[in-house]
Amino acid sequence: MSTLTDTDHIFDVAIVGLGPVGACLANLLGQKGVSTLVLERETNAYHLPRAVHFDDEVMRVFQAIGLADEIEPTTRCNPGMRFVDAQGALLLDWPRPPGESPQGWQASYRFHQPDLERILRAGLARFPSVEVRTRCDVFAFTDDGAGVEVRYEELGTGTPRAVRARYVVGCDGGRSLVRRFMGSSLEDLGFHERWLVLDVMLRRDKPELGDHTIQYCDPARPATYVRGPGDRRRWEITVHPHEDAATMTTPRKVWELLAPWLKPEEAELERAAVYTFHSAVARQWRAGRLLVAGDAAHLTPPFMGQGMCSGVRDAANLAWKLEAVVNGHAADALLDTYQSERAPDARAYIETAMRLGGLINTCNTEAALASAFRDEDGVARLKSRVPQLGAGLAAGRADRAGQRIPQPRLADGRRLDEAVGYGFALLVRESLWRAASEGVRRGFTEAGIAVLTETDGPALAALLDEADTSALLVRPDRYVAGAAHDAAELAALSQALAPYRPAHASAA
């Protein structure tokens, strides 16, 4: 059987999988004009809900790709999560206060994944550099050091084809083919549980169900209730080892389990499925020109609602690095910082979710409550974890590198990212910027770095005060690349940007 090879174009990046993570990555690459091919086995986005939560940082990524204003109306703000015991007593409160968070958006959103995927997919049509091929079943990769040959079958015709790309990113889920071709195994972190996932559409209003996510820490049958947008509601109910998955999904059993909350006439059952929740991290996220992201790189129990969020963070971290490498602004070694920066953060979320899973299952309550604090009312409350990059890229003074940067409002009312665009930005005190040499200032501007000072808004001065520094270099994924306290350190920061400047530019 001969293979038909696409020789008309060598893509800079090929993405395998068009779920939320692959679609985010493709949109980010499209923003930068990177030649991108997306290969997806299915014709359309999956029609049933899967992930149901994302946070303010993820909405900020949607803002970066120009789709946040379209996505937000399809969501519902989530006021938080409560853990209660079998008698309904509050064990742990995880509030998500309403209003604009430091990231510039609501802290927590509930969403319907098919709606999100349709918007992300439609957004790709804006970019002539991005091509999407559906009904394509990828089955092999050959990395020859100069590029990767990707072989796939056109499912509509059964035609085998091959295409070349400089890099391939597997956003192809927990059973990732890309990861297998990389030879990367999964490190098992020890959590494997079966849960029955039930999605329903209410036929009438049920205000008594509440707006909060409720974790029922009942040793007899732990369960989770989630309010989605509109009339959507979800329950996740543990499946005991002796119970048969097929029996658990029968209408009779489903309505028996939902009886404490719902009657059959009150809602339409949209889906009943038994899933096994896993905890694992890929040992390798990159091998040569093959990389993985999202569930292909890490599997997270759902108890924090951070599985998809971690995958979108992967895409945000990887997109600008791929663009820098394929356009010759940075060496290939920059891609080695992807795993070193992202893997520790992904693992920390998994471990936190496992601890909360222990509370829900009432088997490790002390460990779960250890990270909480108690208010004056004596209630244990959990603070949201702030993502932090592991060791990786650092420019100039590196003590602030890897910290997530807030998105304040500027004097003209715009959010920070609206002013600086999808690229690097320098936030610097006006006095330090004026004290810098012309060559240093030119070094930033010729590299396309947006420069903002306190004159653009008092919130920037407060941001620098909080960071205890005079300048912050912010990466496109909105993490700090480096800092400077004085003119000499600002000059060093400018020199670190040499790969991003045109060949004729200089800094002195």
C-alpha cells in the first residue's frame, strides 16, 4: 500500500488532537502566524460534556486568543466548593469570591465543553496559517532530526497519507500515541478510582440544589454535585469495587442514586458513564521533535477542577516557545524548559487533588485539612493554589522568574494584556526607564517588547511594589522572565533579549 505524501508544504508545527488543549495551542500559534496543521480523528467536537470548570488564568488565555468575550456568556460563575460530611455538616469551605480577580476575570467558571470547543474550533478559521484536517487517524511518526514525518489515514476514503512538520505536539489524551512513540512511560502517583458521572438537564427550577459545588464526604457513597450553566447539573458518584459498571449506568440504578436530589420527572438524563480517575505524570514531555501536552502529559483526579486548566497552561507555555524557535529567535534548547517549568506545577495540582480526594472518601481527612486555614468562625477554608513555574527560562535578575503576573486595569480602563498584546512586556518604573541608556531602551523596543510605566496606570506601581522590584520582564504566557532593580540590571535584562532583536540592533 503506497503512502501519498503532502509535499506542497512543510508545517512548522503539527498538532495531534483538537480538544480544548490542542485548539488553544493552535489558536495561540495562529496569533503568531506559525504554520500549523491540526489532525483530528473526529469530524466534530464531542457532543457530551466532559470537563466542566476552568479558572481566571485560563480565561486570560482565551483573552489572549481573542475569544474570551465570546466564551464568557456561555459560562456560569462558580461561587466555590463546599465539603460536607454524611450529616451535612461543613468540613471545608473553598470560596471563590465574585468580581474581577487579580487575573482580570472571575476566579472560577463552570462551562459546557461542547460549547467551548465549538468556539475554539471556529476561532481557528481566522488564521490563514492554521489548517485543520478532521477524520484523520494518525498512526506513526518518524523523527529524522530535521523534522517529523506524520503518517495518517483519511478515514473517509481509507487513503494513507504523510506530511512533514518541524515539530509535533500530541494533545491526544491519556492514551497518547505521540507519547508512546516518544517512548515515555507514565509515573503512577497512586490514585485510581471508578466514579459514575451523571449529566442531567433540569425540566424545572431546583433552587434547593444550590449554586455551590458540593463534595459529599459520605463514607458509604462519596459524591459530588456541580451546577453548570443554564439547566445543566452534574453528579459524580463513587463506584464500589464489587459493583458492575454496566449495572451502575442503567436508568433504574441511576435514579436510585439520584433520589436524594432529583426525581425522574424533574430532569432529563443526558449521560451516564463510569470513568476511572487516574493520577499520573509522563516521565518525558519531549523527545527530539515530539512533545506532549494536556492529558497526554498528565492525568489529574477531578476534585479541584484543574485537569483542563493544567493542559491550557501547557499550551500557553509551549506556544510562544515554539514560535520563537521556528522563527529563529531562540535555539531549539528553549523547548527543554517546557517540561522543567510545567511538570512540577502539574504534579502539585495532582497531589492536591489527591489529598482532597482523601477528604471526600473520608480516608485521609487530616492531610486534606492540613493545607486549610480556620477563620474566626472556626470554619476550615481552603485558598486557591497559585501556579508557579519550575526551573527554566530566566533573564537578568532571576529571583522573580516563574511567578505569575497579575493583570491590572490601566489608567484608560483597559486590562494589561489588551495594552501589551500577545508578546513580551516590560513593566518598569518611569525613573528607571529614564535613567537607562538609549541603547538599552532601543534594545527593548527593537525586540518588539511593549514597555509600560506608572504613567500608564497607578496599578502598575502597586504591582512593582508588591514584587519589590523596579522592572519586570513578562513573558507572553504572563509569567515573569526576570527582574531588574537598577540601570545595570536593566541593561543585563536587555542583553538577555539579544535573540529576539533584529541582527542590526544592539544594546549598550
